Amino acid sequence: MLTNRRIFTDDYCIIPVRFTMDDRTSFLSFLRETGEQYGVSIVCLNRNMMAGFSHVETTLVHAIRSWKEGKQIARSLEIEVLLYAGGTRQTGQIGPFGPDKGENSCYLCIIPPSEKVVTVLLTRMKEILDEDWNDLDEEKIKRLSNFFGITPEELSVTGEEKIAELVCERSALLTVNH
């Protein structure tokens, strides 16, 4: 069963996309300038570091809440989202959660949601609806376990099928550890 779909809430939208980034600086400038033009924040979360849509949604809910309550860690909402994605307060550790040079598969997040911004961004990105981005193979489970400090003991107790929940818990704990 394919689970890729656009998610629109009152606070954000999430769209699975693929794009090629030749120059990181100019691409991020394009995102920032588009966001400024339309009064939104735009974040691309690397599919390889996210434990599916639930991880993306947990990240956005907590980052937006901290921002609205004036309890943010970062100076921008975009960085706040990346910090929650990684479950860390250390900006030096969030690099893998953003796009990189070459081909990227990312969860495109727009805060607040805007169909006009989606239209603009999809001129440089392709929406992906025919793949299951909630599927976690062994390599991704290992990568996420290593990054988030999920022990083999935790996985043996909960089962590997619960890795997304464990990662979401790490993201949510950033609020408690704030």
C-alpha cells in the first residue's frame, strides 16, 4: 500500500518531492527568497534521515509549537524544524537532515501551507506519489538507530517495526530537554 500523499493542515503542508541540486547555496537562496516573497517558511527534510511521514509530522508539530510559544531554540523556524527532526539542540548535527548536492528525495514542508508556493516550488521539483516513503529497510533502520542512539536492546523489546515511534519519541524529547 502506498502512503505517499500531500498532507495539508492549518499549520503546514508536506509533499514528497525529488529534485537535483547542483549548487546548495543558490538552491537554499531560492527557497529562502520564495518563502520571504510569500510569507512562509520552507524546509526540505532528507527522506534518508526521516522515519516516514509520522516523523515529519511530529517534527513540524513540535517546532511550530515551540515557535508559537516563544520557546524556540533557533533563530529561524527552518532551523528549528531541522533541530526537531534530528532530536538535537546542536546545529552541527542537523546537516544530514537537509538536502545535499546531487539528486535529493525530500519531504517538502511549507509553514503555513500555501498552494501558490507549492505551484512555484514544483517548477523545480517533482512530486512523488508512487513510492512508499514510510517503508524502512534494514539499511535505514541501522542509520536511524545509529543517529538517534536507539540500542539493539530497545529494538529487540519493541521490534524493528516500531523504529518510527522511537525516532518520533526522540524528536519530542527535545521539548523536555529544552
